[in-house]
Amino acid sequence: MNSSSVSSEPLVLLYADLDAQRVQQQLMPLLNIQLDGNTAEIAIQVYNPEQPVSFKPGSRLLCYLSDEQLRELVLQVQNQPLTLALLPHPEMKHARYGFGIAGKMEDALTDALNNVAVEADLLLCNEVPVFNSVVIGDALTLTPGEALAEPLAQRVKRFIRLVKGIGDVTFNAFKITTYKEKIVDTAALGIVVVEHGRSSVLSRRLVADSSVNDGMLHALVLAPRSVFEMLRFLFASLFLRDYWNNNSPSFVGHLKSRSLVISSPKLISYTHDGLIEKSTTLQLRVEPRVLLLAPGRHLALEEAEAESKEAVRTRALPAGKAKTELVTYPLPWIHHAATDEFKELFMAMRESAKASPSYLTLMVLATLLAVFGLFANSTPVIIGAMILAPLMGPIIAMALGTLRQDEGLMLVSSRSIAVGTGLAMGCAMVATWFIPLTTINSEIAARISPTLLDLGVAVISGIAGAYAHARAEVAKSLAGVAIAVALVPPLAVAGIGLGWLDLTVFWGAFLLFLTNLVGIVLAAVVTFMFLGYSPFHRAKRGLVLTIALAAILCIPLAIGFSHMVAEHRIVQQLDGIVLDEVKLRDVSVRPGTPLRISLTLVSGSAVDDATMDRVKQRIEQKLQQPVELEIGVKVIR
């Protein structure tokens, strides 16, 4: 803020007749202190809008006026060599916010007397000056205002009140024409228009490239597509202090221009600096640098560009069919994307669904890498195969086809999945014939006993995969999704089972693959529906089918989960206990009839056959079932 002595300027104190007593009792003593007792240097004048008077050129007008009175004054003094210096009148709320005037009279007087005047723009709405903002429609329901400064209890009450009013939210159709004749035909909950964003709470974070004298106005067009989107924004803006520092709502369009004409088929209800008005057309324009203003200390001043460019950012706004639906129907709970909005995703999924040569090549390479990693019992190599595997694309495409009931997309993606599955198991089976290893190691064993936990992993991975495909900015997370769900290793183990002619290994691994497949499709269908890529009535058939398949799969998975829980319980019962002066360690359980238990006996002396038999009997008594023991012995000396 620039400051210097401006005492050489003629000073005029303007106030309304009704404020005479307050001026004499409160304002004049403070002014006397600021002027070192030389109050004779200031002309005191009662302001009457109906009797405009002329002022001496070069005067500094100390205005103790309401917003309404100030509107009349600025129309009178614009383009004149008169400096406006504003003082915080109780009814000058909007000019105080718009021009950054201090709320404390002592501070405001210091600024009014000492700050060097700057040229400032004047925003007009239907030829009436705007000091702070014009709020069109229901945008106030999304304006956080000074909410973060309120006590928590008050913010909770505000949030509850806004939530109760969501059912009454309606969209209006708007046609917005800029100074350069660009037309925006959209639907919105409301529009907030400001001359600059430096002192407006809503626009402070959203309008970064603004100045009090850049000759431009800014319109923020608010168009949330769903109730959930509104609730998320309301909660964040009321309770998350850093929200406005790091985020801007995804449903806000921004127009920057010298003038705007906003029209609607219906009568527009709008708030002009707190005054409620109605009209079918609003004409807003900026008169550049027509005022000389002593800026308040809260008005951030920046050097304006010589020629500020018009900007129209409306990608977030509904158009076409999406606009018609928002105007015609109540706001949906979930955003239903129009066809043109997910056209890019749909085209990408059609490409991902095809069994292209690169897809087949990567399936072969990923499977062979997985087979070698499995036989080598190497986790890093298996992870490499997971990342290389291209199966996720056709599976997500199948989910989108199932959601939209697109038979062509479902057919192409299911064919690619079938070809990839058969190719993977075939390659694994052939590779197994040339590898002279027939032992089930830990990596193979981990993929032949699927449980409900594996279905849970598949569901979470399906949600992440669908979201990553729908949101380009998080596509980099797809590698993590591929690692989590591990589609190719189960197919490789199934192929190994076929190569060994071991149906137990084959079925266990193939069941894990089916679990991953169905879990991903189900979760992706629900995720795409939640993101608005299909209404529920269209998705219902595919959703019911995938839920039915998942329910069928849950039967063997639940049996496997119960076995896992039972085995874990046995390990807890036996590991670390002492039987016949020997301690049981490293207990592990393998299902079978009878139950197979592998353990280590730790003793201070040699363990004979009789001791082993007694330990076996004690274990059978404890578990109340016959067991077969694989015993290792450690003697401590």
C-alpha cells in the first residue's frame, strides 16, 4: 500500500443529515486527532442526493455514507478529479467489502487521509453501481461467506439449514453474451458477478487474475450436477479451513469480460449488493478507471495489464442435453453424465476391449514372466508380471458395457478376456512341461486357496480401476491397481496345474481368477454408475447379473474363508504351548482328512517316539479330531 501526506488536498466530510449526531460525537473527535486539531481545514457538508452540489477540483471527499447514498454519489463524481475516501458507515457494508475499507474507524481514517488515490473501475448492473457483487439465482446457498470465522455450533446449524433446502434447489436456463459476442447457453444454480476478486470471499480464491482497475468484470457460474456434489462442497467450505487455499469447485465456470448480458426465459431473481431485485435481462458492464479512490488497507492492489484479455472458461458447465435435463428435472443425487460428456472414455474403452496384437503379445510375455517367477518363488518377478499384464483394460471395458447394456462392447471385451485367459493358461501349461519342478512352493500355494478376502481385494481394485479410467488425472495409479488385483499370476498357476495334471491346483487358481474378474466387474459397474455414466434403470440388468455371479462365487469363497479361520484358530491354540515338557513352535496347518499339522518340538533333551505319540494324543484331545503330524525336533543344550 502506497502512503504519503495528502494534507494539501481540500478535505470535505460528507454525511447524511440523520447521522449528524453520530458524526459530532464519534467521528469528529477522531478526525481532530488525525488532523492534529486543525479541523478548520476540513469542510463539513450534509449530503442530499436530491440536491447534488459541485466540489472543488482536487478535493478529497471523506464519505460517511450508506451504500445507497454512495451509489448516487459515485454516479455524480465519476470522471471528475475528486478522490473518494470511504469511512465505515453502519449501512455501508458492501462498499466496505468491495473497496477493502477497515472496519475500525481509526484505521479507516488513517487510510482515508494518507493513502494515495488510485484509478478504479466502476461496475454497473442495469446502470446501477455495484460495490461488491451481484448474485443471480440460488448461488447464495453455495456461498460460504465468512463461515469459517463462525463458531463450530453455528456452522453446524448453517450446514443443516442448507441441507434441508437442497430439495428446493432449482436450475435456471441462462444465455450469457460477452463483450466480444461469445455466447454461453447453459443452466446454472446461480451466478456470482464481481468487479474484482480481491475482497469477495467467494471469488478471492477463484478469481486470481483480477484487479480493481483492469477494466474487467468476472462471472462465476455455479452448476453442481448432483446433490452429492453440493453436499461435498458445502461441507468442505464450512468445515475444512484449507479447502479454499487448495481447491476450487469442479462445477464452476468463469467468464472474464468488459461486459455481460445475462438473460433467461424466466424472471431472474438476483441480489444486488444485498438488495433483492427481479428482471428478465441483466446488463453488466465496467466503466474503466472512472473513479479516484483512496484504497482501504484490505484491498490488494496490483499493477493491471495494459490490455486485459477476455476469457471464457465453461468446460465445467452443462450444455445440450445435460442443460435440458437440469432445467427440466430435479437435481439428481448422482451426476448422470450426458453422452457427449463421456464420449472420450467410451472411445478409449472400445479400444481397450479389443484383442489387438500388442494385447496378445503382452499376455504371452506377462504369463511367461509369471511362470518363471512362480517356480523361482520370486515375488519381485511376479510383481513385474502383474504390471505387464494388459487384462485390466478389457475387464473395465466389460464393466462399462454391462452398465450401459452395450452388447457390442460386452461381446468384444468378453472375447478378448476369453482369448487372453486361454492364451495365458496354454502358455503356462506348455512352459511347465519344460521345467522339471513339481513342488508347490509358497508363491504357488498362496494362489490356490481363495477366500472372501480375495473378493474384497478384487472389489477395491475394481473401484480404483474404474475411477482411474474415468479420471485422466489419476490414470498413473493403474500400475498400483494391477499389482493389487494380480490377474495373470492365478492364470499362470492354473496353467501349471494343467501341466501337472493336478486339478486341485488348477481349480483353486482358476477360482481366484474368477473371483478377481467378477469382483472387478461388479465394483467397476457400481463405480461408473456412481460417477454418473448411466442411470440406475439402465444399469439394473447388468448390476443384477454381476451380483448374482458374485453371490454364486461367495459359496466356495466362504467355505475357504471358514477353513482359513479354523486353521488360524488351531495355530493360535497350539503355537507356543508346552506338552510333556516340550514346546510347540512353527505350527502350520494344511487341510485334509485327517488334518495335517506341521510343527517343531523344542526340548532340552532328545525326543523319542513315545514322547511324540503322547504329544499327538494331547493335540487330538485338545482339538477333538484326528490329526496327522509332520514333526521337526530342536534340542536346546
